[in-house]
Amino acid sequence: MPTVRDQKAKVVSDEPAARDNSQPAGDFEPSIEVEIAGVRFQNPVLTASGTFGYGQEFAHLIDLNRLGGICVKGISAAPMPGNPPPRIYETDSGMLNAIGLQNVGAKRFLEEKLPFLRTLRARTVVNVFGYTTEDYVRCIEILNDGDGIDAYELNISCPNTRCGGMVYGNDPKLTEEVVAASKRAARLPLWVKLSPNVTDITVLARAAENAGADALSLVNTFVGMAIDVETRTPRISNVTAGLSGPAIKPIALRMVYQTARAVRIPIIGLGGIATTEDALEFLIAGARAVQVGTANFYAPDTSIKIVEGIRTYCRRKRLHVDDLVGSLQVPTPNVEKATEY
Amino acid sequence: MDDQVVAVIENKPLGSSYGLLSLDAARQAQAARPGQFAMVRILGTGGVLLRRPMSIYDVKPDAAPHSGPRLIQLLYKVVGRGTRLMAGLKPGDPVALLAPLGHGFFVEDYLEQAEQADEVLHVAGGIGIAALLMAARELAEKGFKQRLFFGGRSRGDLVGAVDFRPYLRQIVVVTEDGSCGCRGYVTGPLEDHLARYPDRRFLLLACGPWAMLQATAELAGRYGHRLLVSMENRMGCGLGVCLGCCIRVEGEGHGAYQRVCTEGPVFWADKVVWERGTLPIT
């Protein structure tokens, strides 16, 4: 059955008969575009905030125009100095960090970093941080003057600052308050980045949705720590730190799966994604897009490889990315043993 | 700077816990300047996640008589999982090499300072020696007089000293256990030298543990000489984006955190804020 590449995603997803796994790929060209809160991304792969600087740092290593989007390092209304060293430590299949949101501040971001990002085909998502609701609003108001930002990602989940950040992300009432205020201020779609350091992430997800969030990014890092037993001192000056990397992937994936069933707004999944298969898992679990984080540090071409990997997979499966999203098939207990592998 | 998968040419053990890794990386070798570093990722093992920052010890032409540098050499000490895996590398093994990185011994007015000095003094602690060889050669080619003060825990920690011989007038070795040279810390004979020649002007270049750099900075300040330090820290990316390697450096207002990988690794020592509470644990 013919499918048209530029067909609206919704229409395509209503035609499951168009895809037959047993057919050779032939000339089927999948659409890997996705739409999040009215913004189209050329593919569902973004780089995660805090792992990709302001994009330009990678310009000579990879073709940034092949990315779906770039989430820039968390920006606050005023510059922040960050935490004392040591700030990072590698653990088994992961890394701890407590950077403390060191950043140049919203004004300098607009002047020095945004002009470059504006030239790219990749979308620019600006991660916004504050200590108080007023800080978040003030930061957004400054950023509203910028030309070339496609969405905001509200960081209510940073585990490494004394107030703000995760304090908001752990409390549904505070989440609603800061999301509602930010939504009122924002002239662009508002994503809310959730913390996994909660008992039930769907409670916070619904709180953000109810307060007007246009999309949810999950998850930020898990609070962890490491100790040098020789000196009996913490490995990181902040004592506790955020754990990222492949170690957290299964937990992040579970949270995306749960949240996708609890809210209607799109989800951007992240947490330890380092391969095409990781990214596909998140999409199948219900994420509309994914972010690659820690892998950027050791393999800057990871995101580009994942874009191509998703395209190849979709071609082979004769699926558009939109059909993949949330397509997890869970056998029900009363059905006999599955016959297809 | 390039990110390339390159092959191991040779991995030569130096005593029980050091090694010299030679990588076939012509483009990166030709671009490397004194004091720069590389981020090394060992492929094909599930052992470690992040790349490891390593000083570029030297660049070498290959056997063929033709051209410029082709090999990048990394002098390493086995201290943890990453360097243990590095010690196990065999010729032909692939390594992902991001290099050359950082602001090495070519900060503003560095050569000017060297020209005004009567002598350039290198101060190395253990594996910190790896950051200094290319600088010593470059300065020797420009005709500067140089001396090396080299300290280690024990005789086995004084690797690489022989490579400096052609470029220096003297190498002073010091060990904490007295197994080679005089006993004590490297700053002992360094201070003797500074005190013996109060009228001479020195430029100091140092690389080693934080405490040694701090003590050297204190001496340089006390005797009124300029000191460039090559700083070490844990690094996540080497590209300036993770902000994991920042140290406090005097700057705007009360000070600012600067990235060892990007603004450094070489800093003027009088700009570094040597706070005890912020020791990088390496």
C-alpha cells in the first residue's frame, strides 16, 4: 500500500495495514519527523541539556544540521558560578555530576550563543532554571526577546542546587505553581523536565500537565553519591550528585512508559540513551522524541548515529516514527504463549 | 582537534606501573603543541564509560624518512580502571583519540616571559612530567637555558627523565623515600636554587599533584618569579561542555570557574585560587 512521505502523521498512524514486517524494505521511505507542541523536528533525536554546551562546541566534530534539536545548557536569569571541584566522578556504567548549573545567564546567552544556534536546521530548546518562581519567569521574559528559540524546557529537576530545581520537581503544588507562572510568561511552547527522584513520577507529570505544560522531558539525573574510602571523603564536593549514563536507562525507560499512560501531552524521553536500540525502546515505550546526554561526552557522534539507526529501523519495519511511538505490545495474561518472536 | 579511531603502534611498559603508548595519529600529531592533551577512549571493552585525559608526551615521526610527526605518545601511570585497560592495549588495538586539546604552553606573553628570564625551570611531580617534554624541546630549540626538578615517591616514579637530557643543562631528582637523588619533596631543591640565585630571573613551568603545584606557586610568589602550571582534573568530555573539570581562577569580580580542558590546562599560577577545600581528588 502506498504511503506518502509528507502525509500528516496522524493520518498515517491510522493505517496500520500499510506496514508489514515481512515485506522487504523496497522503496518505502519512512518519515522520521515528529511534532511536539506545534514545532516540527526533522527527526526525534535531540541532545540533552548540560551535555552539549551551546552546540557550537561540537560544530567541528559532527554535522549539527542532522540533529533533531539541541537542548542547551541550563540558563538562569543571572549568571551562576557553579559548584567547587571535584564536580564529576565515573561510576559503573554511569557518571555522577554536581556542576551546579554554571552558566553565562540569559542575556549573554542571547547575545553570544543564540546567533550561532539560529543558523542550524536543528531546533533550539532552551533549558530554563531558577531558584524561585520569579527567577524562572524573569529568565523566560529575557529569553522571549531572543530570535531562534523553538521551545523552553523548564528545569525543575536539577539535584545539585540548594534551592529551586528539584525542590520544585518533588512537590506537585510547587510544580503547578512554577509551571503555571512560566506558561503565562512564555511566548513559546513550554516543556517541563521532570525529576526521577520521586515516589510516583506520574503525579508530578499530571501536575505539570494540569498547569499548562506543552510537553514533558524525563528524566533528569538520579541523586547518588560515591565515597573515597581511603580518605573517607565524598568523591564530589557537593557530596550528593546526579547519576546519568547507561546505568539509569532501565529506570528512566520505566518512568517514560508509566508517564506516557498518565498524560496526553508529548513526552521526550532521556536517561542513559547511547545506542539506536536504547532510543527505539524509549519511543516504543511512549516517548515522541529522545535526548542523548552522557554519551555525547565520550562519543560525540552518538546522536547522528541514532538518527540514522532509527531511519534504518523504520525502513526495515516499514513504519513511520509516529507509528512507533507508544507501540509497545504487552501480551495479556489470558492469551496463550506468544507465537511471534 | 580531531576525533579519530587510531591504532596502537606500541605499548611499552616502563617499570611496574607506567607505560608509554604510541598511537598512529598523523593529523593529530602534526597539530599537537606543547602542553596540550588528548582524550582517550579504549574501545571494545565494557570497562569504562568516559574518555581519559592524558598529556601528549611527545610526537614522533615514523620510521620512514619522509615527513613530519606521525605518532602521538602518551606517558601514563596505572592508577585506576581506565589506565589499567590502557596498560593492556596491544599493537593494532583501536583507540578513540580526541586530540589535540586545550590551551598548552602558549598562553599570552609566555615566550616573552621566557625571553626575559635567565633560565626556565621545569618542576615535575611523578606522571606530571608528561606535560613538559614538548615544551622543553621547543624552548631548547629557541635557545633557552633550562633545568628540571623532578620529584616522585620512589625511584620507579621518575620515568621519562632521560628524554629531557638533550634539552636541559641539569636534572635534579628527588624522591620521598630517598631511593634516588635527594630525599624529600621536589620543592626542597627548587627553593635552594631560587634562594641561591636571588638576582636571577626565572620562568617556571610545573605539572604534578595539586599539593606540589600549590607549594610551587607559593615559592614562585615568594621569590617573585612567574609560574605556569599545567592543571589536572577529572574530565567528562574534554570539549568544554560538561563543565566537570572547572577550577577556580581569578577573574571577573570575586573569581570564576574556568575549564581545565578549554581555558587550560595551562594557567598562570598566580591566577589560580589554591583553596584547600576544593582539592580535586584525582
